[in-house]
Amino acid sequence: MDKGIGLPATIPGTDGETVIRWAEAADRGPFSTLGIIDRLCYPNQEALMALAAAAAVTRRVKIMPTVLVAPLREPVLLAKQVATLDVLSGGRVVLGLGVGARPDDFVATGQDFRSRGRRLETMLGTMRRLWRGEPVGEQAGPVGPGPVQPGGPRVFLGGFAPAVLERAARIADGIIINPGGYPYAKEMAETVRRRWQELGRPGQPSFKAAFYYALGGPEAQERGAGYLRDYYAFLGPNVDVVVRGMLATPEAVRGVLGPLEEAGYDEVFFWPTVPDLAQVERLTEALG
């Protein structure tokens, strides 16, 4: 099973040097992919720009937003940005997309919150046409550069709602579930796999999962919990569910791997909650 690691660029106060050194350390380590979560109305770094910086200082790991809130963005520009990232990384991009859950992000961009699922589907169709070299329309030509990966990168949809699973089986390469979906991981994989087969799609879907972590004892755990309570404050009392799901010991890190592999998942991401470079080393040691 592959193991991915998130960049700390979502944690407020993380400086650019830390993001760069984190990416370099991940590239030297046992990790398959560098991920990043996305949000607009929060003091985090913009996801695609942070990944571009990471791509410039790495040579091996894949580059993946886990996930990008696509409906906040304009699809033609996003297609160009993703294709550019694929060129800069030498074809290492995997694209994770989600519909988002925070109305304030949509208010800030003037996008409709209720139709975000339909908008994501339309956007993905547009981006794939552009990645194939087709024109935008009758009055606008093709938008380059062409991605290194023919037809564009593989696409995974984030979430665990029934609509997400149905959409992933129809138009994506698989799903990536966040910590809230972990108890139902096997059931969700079976749902997507069954629908995939009903649609007659070739091959098999791929499944990824993600967890927050903070290693290093009570101090790290307290800092990690503080970040999660701030980031997920919009959940109200339910934020405790997110905090309880944070992996705080090497045993907890290793403990999630077996059940997910048995359920058919091929990659697990570990999202940091503490922006200290020692967290990369501790996670490496925990994974053995």
C-alpha cells in the first residue's frame, strides 16, 4: 500500500521555507504522493501554488490536491493551471476534486453553493476537452499547455456522500475519503466498484483514504487538536469527531493500514496538523 503525506501549507503561520523543506524531505522518504487540502476563507496558502513550489524541488513523488474545491474556480483557467502543474512536475499530477462544504467560500467567490455538485461535473468535462486539445468554443481557440499525461491527469473525487460515490463511479478514476468516512470505507469501495461495473466501465476504480496526524507526545497532540478545532470550527460540537480521529501514536498510524488494504484501498494519506519538520521524520519512523 502506498503512503502519501500532506503539506503543512494549510496550517496558519507556516512559512515558505518549511513548505519547501517538507516537500524535499518527503521526496527523500518512503512517500508516494504529496497532498494538500484546500480552503479559501482561511489563512492557508493557496493549494495549487503550494503544490507548484513543491513540484519544483521534488523529482519522484506525485503531486495531488487532496482535494481541490473545484466549484469555487473558473474551469478554463483551472484546466490551464493543472496542465501547467503537470508540465512543471514532469507528469506527476494526480487531481483530487471535491465540492466543498463551507458556504462562506462560495459567498466569497460569488458561486452558487447548492449547485456545486452539478458544476463540478460540468467543469471536469470542460477541462478534459481542453486537455485533449479541443478549443474552448467557436470564438476561442485551444488553451495550452498540453499536459504531459495524455488527456490529463487521473481524477479522484473526495467525500463519502452517496452523490459523490455515484459521481465518482461515472466520471472519475476513484475516490478519496476523509477521516469522517473511515468507518464505512469498505462499504463505500464496494458501492463504487459495483456501480462502476454496472456502467460497463473498463478496468477498476482506485481508492484512497486520508487521516490527520500529530506525533511526538502530548504537546504535539495538543497543538494538532488546537489546529483542527480552529479549522473545523464551522462544525460546532461535531468538531470533536474530527479531533478524536487524529492519529497521535505510531501504533495508531500503523493500525489504519491493514483494514484499509483489506478493503481494497491502495493509498493512505497522512495530513499534518503540526508544521514542524520533525513530523515528517516521525511519520517515516512510524511507517517503518
